Amino acid sequence: MGQHSEDRYGSTVGGHRAVTAGPIAVEPRANPVFVDAVVAGGGDIQPLSQATRGLVWLSEKMADQLQEILDAHPNIEWVQLPWAGVDAFSRVLARLAPKPEDERPVITSAKGAYSEPVAEHALTLLLSCMREIPQKARLARWKEERSGLSLFGRHVVIVGAGGIAHAIIDLLAPFRVSISVVRRDATKPVAGADVTVSSEALINLLPTADAVILAAASTEQTAHILGEGELRALPRHAVVVNIARGPLIDTEALVHALREGHIAGAGLDVTDPEPLPDGHPLFDVPQCVITSHSADTPEMTAPLLASRVTHNVAAFVGGSALRGVVSPEHGY
């Protein structure tokens, strides 16, 4: 299981040490949907104890409790986290990172599992901003001049190369766009992209970009990857879409860029801070649409997460490769 590959939407398969199968606990509460998913994978569900070898963790708001469980149960060899993004567990991962690989549990997330609904939302925001839907909807009167851009044949820059980015590339195919992907390791070309570059080369792509879609993990390296300089480098007709995490954009710089017309629009499913407080300046910018982190709703994600849990339980029990492996060193 040392080698790894990626599925169609970039979810890492394998690339982890061997794990020993055993009883699986579902915490911090045994949601019946996911209990059934564990059973469907052939798992042996038992209450948390020193015999526990697998842990399905169903809360992103109780990271400290998860850390306490891992400290108290060092025999746990595999932990399944509930979301694609794992920034809520950054302190847990940081505690695990210095440990030898065989002395820490294998961590898996839902990365790749939610790619299609999130990519669908990204395309919705992209088309809305290019067609000027946010400001036209707010205008509440007939607009005499016709304006807006077509997506066909445009240059789209995607920051990130995970499952969501792969799904976005699939959805963009009918529009015959030119796609540039920005990723940490530019030596690995992304299927479907015309160009793959490192984050250091992002600034060179921006002057010819018609749209930028942020689909990367939130790490120290990606914080404010779109800042004042990057936003000013974009053409005035360009739009920005963020369906990743709010801190990837410098919010103050974005407000300024929109108000001063340095870019044409922004579609934000995520913000910094989040939730965005009432009265925040972004709410008053007519060419900005904010969708309150609804790209993947619980109704959408529950069956997708259940499927991931079933797959990974079966892999855990059968000694095969787990899906969605997280690197504690990289934080995603």
C-alpha cells in the first residue's frame, strides 16, 4: 500500500502504511446512516475501547475531542474524517506530523467524494458572474445596454488540482476553454488542462485570465494566494470564484478590487471571515454574489460520505488501499 494513485476526481488511493483491521467506533455520535455504511463495508462496530482499530469521526467542530481520543487510544490505526477539507483538524494533523508513520493512524478524508456538487456550484457562480447576474438582479429596473461575457473560448485559471478541480475541468469541456491549473507540484500535469504550473507562476497567468477559480486546500502556503497584487494583475473583465476556503483570498483587497473596477465580479461560496457578519462591505458590492457555503449541503453530502465510508471500511477490513488519504505533513 506504499504506492498511491488517484481516482477520476483526484482522490488519493493508497499511499499509506499497512493497517491492522479490528473493531470500528463511530463517534462522537452514531448517526444511523453512517453506522449502516460501516456495516455495509463489513465493519465490526463496537464501543470505543483499547481494542478499537478504526474510527469514523462525524464532526468537524469537535477536533479537540478527537485529539483526546487519539491520545487515550494509541492503538487506533485508521481515522475517517467527515469532510473534504481538513483545516478544522489542522492542530490534530500537526500533532501527528512529527511521529513516525508506523506510530500514527492513517487519516482519510472525504476529498474527492464531494467533487461533483461543488464543481457544479463553481460553474454556476462562474456563469453568473460572467453574465453579470448579481448586479442585474439587484438593479430592479430594465437595463438599457446589453452587457456580459460568454464563457466559450475563454482562459480559465484553476488554483488547486484535487478532486474538485478535476470535476470542474470535466464541466468546462463543452465551453472549449483554455485551462491553466496551478498546483504545488507542477511536475505532475493535470489531465484536461492545457498548462500546469506551480503557485509561484500564478502571477504570470493572471494578465490573460478571464476567470480564476479557487479550488485548493487552505494551508499556510495558500493563504491570500489572491491578494492585492494578484487581483490587480487580472484584466478588468475577469471574474473570481471561490468554492474552496475563504482565507485563499485577501478579503479587504477583494472589496477594493471590486469597488474600484479592477475586476468585474466575484462569486463566493466561502469567505474570510466565515460566516460573513451582517453589514460586511462584501454584501454591498453589487457585482459580488455570496452563497453562504452551500456548494455541498448535508442532503448532497450524506450519501456521498456514506459511500466513502463503506469503501474505506471494506478496504480497512480487507487490507486494501484506503481512499482520500491525508498527509499530516502537508495538511491536506
